[in-house]
Amino acid sequence: MQIAIASGKGGTGKTTIATNLAYFWQKQMKKKIVLLDCDVEEPNCHLFLKPTWHSSQKATAKIPSINLEQCTYCGKCSDLCQFGAISCLKDNVLVFPELCHSCGGCTLVCPTKAIIEVEKELGEIKIGAQDNLQIIHGYLKIGEPMSPPLIRKVKEQATQEDLIIVDCPPGTSCPVIEALKGSDFVLLITEPTPFGLHDLKLAVEVVRDLKIPFAVGINRSTLGNSALKDYCARENIPIILEIPHERNIAIAYSEGELLLKKFPQYEKNFAPLWSYIQEVISSCKN
Ligand code: SF4
Ligand code: SF4
């Protein structure tokens, strides 16, 4: 089962919810939970969960390299590439690694086998644990413009048997789509501010397009007016989690402390989530 925690914008408390949910479920269920930190431009789940790291590896992707001696400049590779990552000229073939999605199509289509695949470094993947909770994060190499290939690699580290929680990157663009792929349920985290509502609407469009069941969690829920809740009611979007706007929560967060470790009284806010999500997922499968 894969459950994604996403938000239309940064700073809504998505990582707070993802880390506390992972901590709470592994404590309650006594089963292995895997938290994938797919916010690879700035992974920060580890700051709150403080895992013991036990492995680290370079993540790479294959990109084409052209042997011009074998190339006939037929243009089949550039015709095929949907991303403009390879361009056939009259007497040269140019590769733009920063645009390449490593699909391997150009290598397959080349009639003279002039293309070989070489490794390009994407970043680093680290694996660590805290009790029954495994934490896997990707850290995008500085200067690397595309995060989806690294997000894919991070997700490959988990197995089907695991209960997987994905901390998605913020926003609604390609990295989020990549992180959401394969999810059985999405919890959209927002806050009751005009920006929070605006970005929630965009995120709702994305998960509806992807046809993934979802619900909303509101962080700092005692702030603002009722516009967010009114929107959810109009759109029939369930609100399954609320975390109040409290000074002590903000202080714990700023000090890198896990909310539920410091204030176990908030466990009641997270307690109903598991049975709700399970029910929704099984009703979608039937
Ligand atoms: S498909 Fe192969 S032979 Fe044709 S232009 Fe590309 S690299 Fe050269
Ligand atoms: S591997 Fe795919 S994305 Fe990259 S250049 Fe070849 S066809 Fe384009």
C-alpha cells in the first residue's frame, strides 16, 4: 500500500504530517513502514526522525552517447525523442543530458547501433532506520535540473510488501506527479489561508486527473476563516486530519522535534486515519 502526503505549495506542514504519521503507524501497528522522502531538492524528514543511516549510494541514470563513426545521420533518434534531448544535424548529433528522460528509445531505434548508454549522476540515495521505520531519501545533485528520475529511483527502493508513505515534493508539476504515481491514496495537506486554498484547488485537480482517492488534512486549522472548509464541503472532499495552530507545536517544529513524541496528546488526531484510508482503498478496489 502506498500513501502519498502532498500539498499544492511548500510550507504547509506536509513533512510534519508525513513524519508523524510514519512514526505513529509504526508504533501502533508494530509493522515495517517505509517513509520515502521524495522532496529530493530539500529532503528533511530525517531532521525530525533522526534515523541511523546504514547505507548510501550514488543514483545514476543512463543517457545516450553517440559514436559518430557509426552514425549515418538518419535522424531517427531525434525524430523519436519527445523531449528534444537529442538533435541530429547534417554532420553531428547533439545530446542535451539535462533534457534526457533516460527512456532508452533512441538507443533502440538507432539502425546502426551508434548509440551507447553512459551513466549520469543524479544524486544520492540514503537508507536509514528508526525502530521499525525505514527512511529512504534522495538528495538531488546540485545543478541537476530534473528531479523525477531521482524520485523514481527512490521509489524503486521500497517493495510491494511494505506500507509506504511518500513525502511528495511541494507544487503540482512533474516531480509531484512522479511521486504520486502508484499511490493508493493521497492526503493533501493545506492551511486555512487564501494561498493555501488556492494551491489546494490546483492539487485537487491533479489528483482527480490521476484518479487517486484523496482527502484533506488541515495544518494550523484554527487560523483564518471558513473558506477552506466551505470549499471542501462544496466539493465533497473529506477532511480527515486537523492540527491546531499552537505556539508549542511551532516551537517543537523549529527545534526539529517530532510532534507526537513531544506532545502525545495529539495522537488522537492521527488515530482515525488508518481505518478511514483502508476503507476508502478497499471500496475503490471492489
Ligand atoms: S539514429 Fe543512430 S544513426 Fe541515426 S542519427 Fe541517430 S545516432 Fe545516428
Ligand atoms: S533516452 Fe529517451 S529521452 Fe533521452 S535522448 Fe534518448 S529518446 Fe530522448
